Amino acid sequence: MIFINSDVSLSPDDILRVEEETGVRFPDPLRRYYLRWNGGEPEPYVFENESLDTVVSEFLPLISHSRRNTAVDAYRKLILEKALAPKNFFPFAVDGGGDYFFADCDTPAAIVSFFQGDYWSSDRSKCLLDLSLGIEQFISCLKAES
């Protein structure tokens, strides 16, 4: 697994500052992800399981020095302003259609859910699809396009 165009490297103190700012405590796997990679385009990038087949176009940087949209920006917009998911859900990636992947920060493995925006106006109960994978497992499941 590699991430192309990752942003600035982060320190544990950077992550602590974001946690204080957002009020969200990151589980260790999410912390490890941001310490190793800070956003970028994953290679490979296809996610498939029995309920979802999509591409992950970008992992959002936590902090950016290049004016990119960050996971913190997305958290403010999607969670605090629009209330698309519970406050313990932290957006960390975007699919090719502009829908978001969230890490449940109340779970030790940072369980991943996918926001299906197509259901927002018709059946909000179907918007969040629990992928039943921790973030590390999610990343390791990404595969090359066939």
C-alpha cells in the first residue's frame, strides 16, 4: 500500500491538537494511520465487499499545508453543520462519487462506515453502511482495479 501525494508529516502533538479542537479522541489505529500517512491517493484503491463496490479516490489529510480540504474541514461541515452522522464518526476518505468513509472513534479498531448520499433524501436509515472493518483492515482490503 502506498499513498500518492500525502500531505505534511504529522507528530503525535499535531493529532492531540486536532482531538482537542474537534472533541474527538482517535482510536490507536486511526492515530497510526495519520502518523504514517497524512492523506493522499491510495494505490491500490478499489474497495469491494458483498454490499459495496467503489473506488477510494482520496484519503483526507488531517492537516494540510497545501490548501487541500482536510478531514477536519469535512468533520466540521458533515458532522457539526449537517449532522450526517454521529459526532464520534470522523471522515477520513472520499469515494469517486464524492461520498465519505467514516471511522467510528468510539470503537477500538476505528470501525469504518460508508455514507451513501443517494439515500439522504429518501431513506436516511440507509445512508450509513457499516462495513464491519477496522480502518487497518479496510486499508488492507483495497485492491487494484481489474
